[in-house]
Amino acid sequence: MYERVTVCYFSGTGNALTAGRWIAEAAAGKGIKADVVAIDRFRRIEVPGHVKRRLVGFCYPTHGFGIPWYMLKFILRFPARGRCGFFLLNTRAGSKIGRLFLPGVSGIALLLPALVLLLKGFRLRGLFSVDLPSNWTSVHPGYNWPTVAAMFDRCRAAVGRFSARLLAGRFASRPNVLVMLPVDLLLAPIALLYFVYGRFWLAKLFFAAKDCDGCGLCVEKCPTASIRLRGGLPFWKFSCESCMRCLNVCPRRAIQVSHLLAVLIGFGSTLLPLALLFRLIDPALPGALQGPINFAVNWGIFMSFIFLISGLAWWLLRTKPFNLLFTYSSLTKYWRHYLAPGLGARDFRNEELKKQKEK
């Protein structure tokens, strides 16, 4: 049915990468040439030469019941290829309690990019959600090895069935994609709030503990080029997607998420006097403008507050007492970390840096 399959993936700790490799292996087993392409640090999109019967896939995690902005930006810029077929695969926070496997929730992680690609003229061939272990070790500890192994075995079989149907030229989807549609749509407002608030808040919670030796591995491996070394210590920009790669590949386990800073930002942003003062002038605004102006002002104040507080915290972290306070109040110091089985820092190649070295 297909001459070539191109799988473009965005992955923090290897779940989406692993799923993409599973699909590529299934394609190779049918004699179909397959490319698995990391979109890390993309500046321009390079798609292999024109092939009449091409299938393009996009694999990525679910962030805040939606698609990561970095992946959505890639899809928005992806060149239209006539009536080329496409599929979407999102990994989401699966879990396991005893013998019971519990699914995650996609929200609009599949719906939004599918709409974008359909409007660009692509043909939808498959939608799939795979419940690999959650990698958000800023929110919860990583799962133990037996749990991870059991979940991977189950998911590999599910992706195999999806791939078989997809590569045979039939529309492929799990039944629960449609069953969960009402729930996913109800979660759209939360996805929007994460997009305009949550992702910026989480981006500024990362910091380097006292054990950091400034090796720069986190800078090299960051898929969105959101980490810079300043004064020998990593500094996270607002473009961070909280993919958890830096935290989980650090050889010294020196990167942490500050839960103390999360509380300070969350509590402080609800008591902003400027936001309260602005409400006093609301009656003077036309009714149709009150909502949009309120949103714009509150968002600006929120972002400014995060910028100021996180900037102050970064400077304080350079002193030993504050660094120890933030380090030992961070739960990620004590929690189990997570990388997909069989993967390490070497599997997350920085193609842009590789090209620069070759030159």
C-alpha cells in the first residue's frame, strides 16, 4: 500500500521515540522503507524526496490534555504533500494498579493536529493513543521496573495491531478514541489554560542543585534549545516544554523541579494587587472588551510575576543556603526518575549540533 513511511517524533524521555520505532519496525517487516525523524531544534523541515505512496506519522506526548506547542508548531509548518496520508500517535499518562492497567486521557492532543492536517489537504489514516508510563516526574515518582516492563509489553502489542491495520491501507484507530470524544472535548478549556499559563509556569520550576558540575549535557540534549549555561549553571527559558529529558538524563541527578517555587508562584499570582486594581476600572470599559482586556492584562501580569520571581530565585540559587533549601524541598530529589527501557542520553541526538560539527 505504501512505498515509504516517515515518522516524525517529539519525545522527552523516549516514549514517543519508542512507539515511532515500533511502527518503523513493522513497516520494515513488510518491506516498506521507514524513516524515524526527531524534530529536535528544527529550523526548517526536511522531508525525504517525493514518493507517490507516502504515509507520514507524528508521534508525541500529551501535555496538559493537549499537544505540545513545539510539535503543533512543526505540524503547522509541515509542507502539504498532495493527498498524502497521515496518522497521529500520542503517548499519554498510563498507569497500573495491581493487575489493572489504567488509561490516560488525550484531551485535544489528537483532535487539534488532525484538524490542522485535514485543512492542509492531508488524508487521515489513523489515530492512536498509547498508554505508556507517565514521565512527568515533576508531579509523581517514576514507576518501578516491573510496572514499566509490563506496560511496555502491553503497549507494544497494541501498537503492533495498530501498525498492521495502518500499513495494510485501512483506517486504524482504537475504539476508545471515539468513545472518549465527549470527555476529550470537555477537557479543551483545561488544555487552553495549560497552553497560555501552565507550560510557562512549569518551565520556570527547573533548577540545578549543588551537585551540578556544569557539564552542559542538559544544554546539548534539550530538544527545544531552551537551556543556556549562565555563570556555569543551566538556565531554563520560557520555551521549555517540561519534557523531563534534562532531569532524567543528568548523570549527577543534579537537575530538580522546585516545588517550593511552584507554591510561591501559584500563591503569589492570585494576590496580585495590580490585577485587583484593574477590576476597579472594568465598569469604564465597553462590555464586549472587558473579557479580552482582562485576560490580556492578567496574562501579562502573570508572566511578569513568573519572570521576576524565577529570575530572583535563579540568582539566590547561586548561594549555598538557598540552593540547599530549594534542593531539599524538591520532591524530585527523592523520587525515582524515568527513561524508556533501553534508552539513554545517546539516543537523543542533536541533529543540528551534529551538522555544525561536521562542517
